[in-house]
Amino acid sequence: MNKFDVFTFGETMVLFQAEQMLPLEYIHHFPKQIGGAESNVAIGLARLGHSVSWFSKLGNDPFGRYIHKYIRGEGVDTSSCLFTDEATTGIFFKEKLSPEEVNVYYYRKNSAASLMEPSDLNEEYIKQAKLLHITGITPALSESCYQTVLRAIEIAKSEKIKIVFDPNLRLKLWSVEKAKQVFNEIATHADMILPGLDEGQFMTGKTEVEEIAEALMGKEDKTIIIKLGAKGAYLHTKNEKQYIEGFPVKQIVDPVGAGDGFAAGIISGILLEEPLPLVVKKANAIGAMVVGVNGDIEGLPTLPKVERFMNPSGDSRDVNR
């Protein structure tokens, strides 16, 4: 009997984001929030009604304790998290110059999360999950984090647990050559891959959407879903190949976190065993909802909100409406 629907792990940092649209050097007050791809997905899934376990190594400091309490307060299991006195919790600042122009400044080198190693993983927690969610950020943090990702994959494979891989390319963290090698290595083990168009081009060297999907799928039976921003997404499996239209966004408030909301929507639909076109449509809807709210997780919706957004006066399960 599975205890969790999803197990995920990675670095979450404290986010300081100014409320004014000004260069950071002119900002004097920074509200405190949190941000991290894996915890964003975990919180998104919890709000959609799923049981999720999130693991990280946090600094034994006020920021680490804040992150731990915050994520636990969102209904995510954090009981396998570890605290360390060897390093501090990472932080980052978000600069908004306009709704479309957002710059992020990270202070995460040698952070507590970068000290994660394979022996830190609670194998039983992974074995109790139906699905393992991995991003390409975690292996970029350090060699030991990379080895931790490989160990998590090994555990999941041994238990026939499905693996979802979201590349989340961050070239500030490592070299182009290393990122491409690691991404493609993880992709060979994944059952589902969720790249953005630029990430798919980066991984495969192809330029066209369909070619990228074919290259990522290879000879195996995988599900490839390529994010296309406002245009929606492209779904590619052995039996289904189609574009799923996105939802119009009246005003972009904060584009950061939309991909994590999309991933939560995909995983939720998979867990609910919904038809894949509907799964992608739901993910597109969540991505559109997230960009309309300030912050990484503040816009992540509950399932009833998603259904109302998709079809204000209709049946949300009709993918053709």
C-alpha cells in the first residue's frame, strides 16, 4: 500500500521579492517568501488533493526552520528532511522591472542543500511513493547531489515507480557540456519528460517540436510533453501526438513558477488516470493561473479553482470544450 502519491526532493530557498517594479539597488523592503522547483510542485500537488513527501537538507538556521514549517504547513510531508550546522540555507532575490522582465539573483553556493548525499535519502519514503519527481536543478548543485539523484532513480527503478523528469535548465549552476550529459542520462531513465522548447532543443540538438519529442522518446515507450508557453504544449506518446492549446492570460504578474505549476498539473492528472489530452489541458490551465499571481507558490490553485478556470459553466472533463 503506497503511503505517498509522490516523492520529490531538492533545494528550497528563502525568496526576497520587492513589491515595487524597480532595480534592486533602489529597493529597501523585501517581503519574505519561499521558492524551489521541487517544493513548488509538492505544494501544488498537495493543493490538488494529493499526498506528497518532500526531502531536502536545510541549514540549522532561522531560514531553514522557516522553510520547513512553511512547506509542512501546506500539507506536504517533510519528516525525512535533515538539518545541518555545516552550511546555511540558500536565499535568492527576485527583481521585477516589468511584468515580463524578471531577474533572479541566487546566493546558494555551498548551501546546506548542496551537501545532500545518497546516504541522506530515506529509501522507505521513496519506496512508498507511486511516482518520483526529479528536476535538473538538483544534480547541478554538487557532485554529491548528482549522485543522490542517481540513487533515487535506482531505488525507484527497483520498485517500478514511475519517474517524471522536468529539466529546469539553470546554466548559472554548471557547464553546458555537463548539463547536457546529465539531462540526457536522467532522461533515459524517466517515464515522462517535461521540457520547455528551449530545453528540448538543448538536450537533443533538434529545433522542431516534433523532432525533439521523437529524439527524447527514442525507442522506448515514454510520454514527452513539451511546454510551449502561451501556445500551450505538445503531447507525444507512442499512440498520441497532438498540440494542446493554452489558455489566454489577461495580465502576466509573475512568470516564475509557471512550469512547476504545469508539472503539478501533469502529475495530478496522471495520478487520477485521466486521458492525456485532458491532463495537458489541466496543466496548461494551472500554468496560466500561476503567472497571474505574485510569488512562486501563491498562485498554485486547488482542484475546484482549476475546474472553474477551465470551464466556468461547463464540464471540465470535456477536453474538446
